[in-house]
Amino acid sequence: MEAYKVIQVKQSVFANNDADAEKLRHQLKDQKTFLLNLMSSPGSGKTTTLMRTIALLKDEMKIGVMEADIDSDVDAKTITTSGVRAIQLHTGGMCHLDADMTRQGLTEFGTQDLELVVLENVGNLVCPAEFDTGAVKNAMILSVPEGDDKPLKYPLMFSICDAVLINKIDTLSVFDFDMDAVKARIKKLNPNAEIFPVSARTGEGFEAWAAWLRKEVKEWTQS
Amino acid sequence: MEAYKVIQVKQSVFANNDADAEKLRHQLKDQKTFLLNLMSSPGSGKTTTLMRTIALLKDEMKIGVMEADIDSDVDAKTITTSGVRAIQLHTGGMCHLDADMTRQGLTEFGTQDLELVVLENVGNLVCPAEFDTGAVKNAMILSVPEGDDKPLKYPLMFSICDAVLINKIDTLSVFDFDMDAVKARIKKLNPNAEIFPVSARTGEGFEAWAAWLRKEVKEWTQS
């Protein structure tokens, strides 16, 4: 197990977050690092999903994880047990990360040698959707217990994500969750979204998700 | 079924939200209306919990519900089927309500004749915790599928709530959720918090929660 740092990121002073995010993406392109911004509600299974994803990909590429939270370091602690590097970012009460806060994390982390960095954003379906972090791709997790109406209530989040994982499908029999309806609601908001029904507990569906991520990382780091 | 209005609440111009919230509480005291601010993550079961609560209390007191969401009116539509009055507030992308936004909702709603108004806040464990809405009491729902580590990650929310409902206890056998650990974590942050394990699906635990709410409403409206 590796140790991990806990750092406090400070609110950005940049007025134009979009331009700053674009600049960060160029820097990441130059150093051949793919940054994935992973978002969801609290408790949808981001960390468990990451553990499965890391297990599938860590022999093929160098991976690092930045865990962002208001408080606590339980997630960074968990991630280090997977054998990849992790850092815990504390946002000082902020409900999201912007591009400069992400850059502060990347700089402290040291990402020159990493091909895939996953930013686990603050658990929140509202604020993180409004701020481009500089990530190459956005992904989100909706978990079955949260309900199939979430795309109706949080449309911006579903609109800006390139991939939507529908997690905890091993509990479908316990909840009223209409998979076809949720897929249709997501596609209506975002026709290009890739949707992956998965169970981070059983591993079901992870091959398709890992294949998508593998392809995206290759395209970014090798082109 | 009653009809319901959908209104757009605008961001407050008041610099001092705390003072404005205190003023709103005085107004509510004068008109003998108890306002409960109900918060949680997206998908923890706020609306289903409200439906059960309404069924238990609606013959004893006049109840109204203000549903706040970024978008959609699915919740207000559901609530009206319970036979109480509802209004849908749209926050225009805002991740929380403050006291003035709450007042805008109350004014549009017309609450003079109501003894209990429940404000279902935006699904979010971060931002709503930072803004006093003017409610008499704060309650939150943590659902079992979200995990028992949430008090560690979102301490402010758990600190400011008078009552914490732990919902979906009918799914305890499906998830790794340590009820004793979560209770200890909540009590450490907030020794006075009342904790109610419930299942909005089966009704288990609702008598204790309804008894607490009944007592609070009576103390506020009759003293």
C-alpha cells in the first residue's frame, strides 16, 4: 500500500474557467495524460466502481486517482489498496472542482508519468456539472436505488457526460427501476452518451466500460 | 387530485441570509405555520417518505408541500395524489434554496391556513446545508444504499439537522451498511440529532418519526 497526500485546494481566481479548462486540456495532451472526471450523487458507488476499473486496466497503463471531498480521506485510503497512486483533495466546503482547483491537485500529485488520471469529483449532481475541470472526458454514475427519474431532475449533468454508468444493477429486483425508460431519458438529453449498466459489486458489465475507457485513453495518448 | 403551480424562484439579493431566515421564522411563528426543511442526496426517497408522512398526519393538521428542483415537476405531481396542496419551485440551476427563495415560494403558495409546510430542498448534501431557509427544523434522509460513511464525507449536513431519517432499511440485507456505526458517526457530529431508521416502502419506523414531527408542530403552533 502506498501512502497518499491530503491537500487543500483553493477556490480559483480565474474569471474564465472555460478558457482555463481548455488550457489544462492542452497541457494534458502535451504530457500524454488522459484525465477522466467522474461524477455522481453521494453513495452511488464511485470508489467501488473505480476499484473494479483499476483492477481491469492497471496492468496496461499507469493510473492515478484524485479523490475530491468536502472532508475525510476514506476514499483515498481505499484506492491505495488497489496498488495505484492516490491523492485526497479537500475542497474546503466547495461543492465542485473547477479547472484551476483540478490543476492544483494535478501539480501536487505529479502526473507526468501517468496515462490515466481519474478525478473523483464531489458527490453532487448539480454543481460539478456547471464547471469544466479540464478533463478529456466526463463520466457519471447513476445507481439503481436512486431511481430512473434522475435525468428529468438533473438534466445538465446527464447532458455533459460522455459516458453514463448505471451501477448496482445487481439490486434491480429490489427497486422499481425502469432501465429502458432511463436509457430513453438519457438519450433524449444526450444522444451521444455511452450507457453502461454495471454492478461494481459483482463485476457485471465492466468489460464494456473498460473497453470504452481503454479506447479513449489510447486515442488521447497515442495520437 | 388538486392542481399545482410551478414557479421560478430567483436568487436572493439579501446579503445577510441568516438575518433574513430569522425574520422569516418570526413571520411563520406569527401565522402559526411550522416549516420543515427536508434535505438529502438525489434518490434517497424524500418524496416517498413525504407521502407516508402525509398519510399519517393529514387528518390531524393542514399540510402543504413545496417541491424544489432544478427542473421537472414529477415530485409535485406525485405529492398532489396524497390529497395535500403542493407547489413546484424551480431554482434555475441553483443548488440550494436560501431564506428569500423560500419566502418567494411561501408567498406564491399561500400558507396562512397551513400548520405544516414541508420544503423538499434540492437533492444535494453540500450546498443546502450552508443556507438557513428560515425553517423551524431541519431534517435529512440518508438511505441505506448510499453507505454508512456519508457522515464522514458531508459532516456539515449531518451537523445542522434536528432529525436524520435512515431510509430504505428494507434493503439492509442487500447492502453492507453498519447501522450502529452510522448512528455513532451522526451522534459524534450532532449529539442532539434524533435518528429514525425507516422504510418508506414498507412503512416500518414511521410512527416514531411522525410522533416527533407531530410534537414539534404542536409546540410551534400552540405555544
